[in-house]
Amino acid sequence: MKVRIQGMLATAAGAALFASAGIALADGMPGGGGYRPALWSGVYVGGESGWEWERGRGDYAPAGTSSNFHRDGVTVGLFLGYQHQFGNLVVGVEGDFIGNEFDTRDSQGRAPIGGNGSCPNPAFNCTNRITNLITIGPRVGWSFGNWLPYATGGFATGSTNFRAIPASGVTSDQADMRHDGWYVGGGLDWKLARNVVVGLEYRHTDLGHASAADFNPATGLPTGVIVTTRQESDSVMVRGSLLFGGRDYAPLK
């Protein structure tokens, strides 16, 4: 009788253990179909570099004249973000600082004597370039294992520098502006190792309009002209980052 009771207790204990395991798996405990490895969760920091195409327009008061300008060149940036993985869905937020100050190709332009410059006065070249950008916004992606396609967008603010350059190549007057606008884009990240991520990202940035008083950089005196510029850009950048995390599990509810 004692042996029979012990056997019944053992059977009941086994059944209870099996049932509790089944409930745990159904509820999404590790090892069940309700859980996925959160490979992309964590804080990340990295750098980016690529090519940027800028387009802009300048309007000059009180003369009522205008000009168009464009520029392209290398761009370099740093970024910091946090993201969390829920099953295949990855959501996060990222801030970027992107600088172009080192690139002065447009400021060395020379208008040919006698004309064909981009200013209302054809003996001058008018240029406007984005010297730096600060952006912050959400990222939403869908994990395919070690691959993560994503979309992004948000707030952008940037400094721009307007210059009028005669045939001598020495800036005759300039204006510095701060623009606020937005950006939108997308990219593809590849998890090369547990903490190493590389990727490619495209962005379109629209900084809208901003105005500033024009001045002579040699004397610091105003020229009496108010410059209003509109600036936008497109960029493609290669990115590399360190991801601090990626070993946790997250429930897929």
C-alpha cells in the first residue's frame, strides 16, 4: 500500500511539473515559442561617414534678387542610441551629430572674371553649405536574425554658412544661420558579432528657411543685406557601432 501511494504521488508530481512547464511555454518563458532572442536590445554608440548632396536657394533683401546653389562632398558623424527588441520588432531612439566643417571646397570656388557666377552679380559665386547637423528621432525596425532593416525620422537642426566669393577666391561677405527642420530615412544594419554592428543608411533632411544679416568678414561690418536661405540635403552613409546588450530575452505578446 505504501509503495502504491508513493507511486501515485510521484505520478502526480510528474504531471504537475509537465503542466507547469506547458503553462510556462505558452506564456512565453525562455525556450517557448513566445520568446525570441533580443539580439538588438541595448545602448549603442558609433560613427558614420559617406556622401552628401546639398541644394539651396538664397533670397536677398532689399534688392529682391535670389540665386540657387548646390554642393556635394564627404560628411562624417557620431551617433548614440538605445533600442529594445520585442520579438522581431525593434524600436528605439537615436541622436546624431554630423559635421561638414572640414570640407571647404565650396569656399574656394572662383567666379570667372566677367560672369557666370551664381550670385545676382555674375562676377561672384554665391554658396551656402551645411556646416553641422544635430538630429534626434525614433527608429523602428524588423529583425531577421542578424539583419535589421529600419525606418527613421525626426527633428533636425543645422548651422549653415552663406558666402559670396569674387574671382579672387577671397570671401567678400557672408552670413551664418541656424535652421530647424526635419529628416526622414531608412537603413539596413548587420550584426557582425555580438557587440559589433555595421550598416548603410539613407537620409533626406529639410532645414527649411532661416535669415541673417550679411557682413564683411574682413571688417565685421554689416553690408545692409538680409540673406534668407532654404537648405536641404540627401546623404548615404556607412555606419559602424558597438551595441552593449543583445543577450536578453523579450516576450512576444
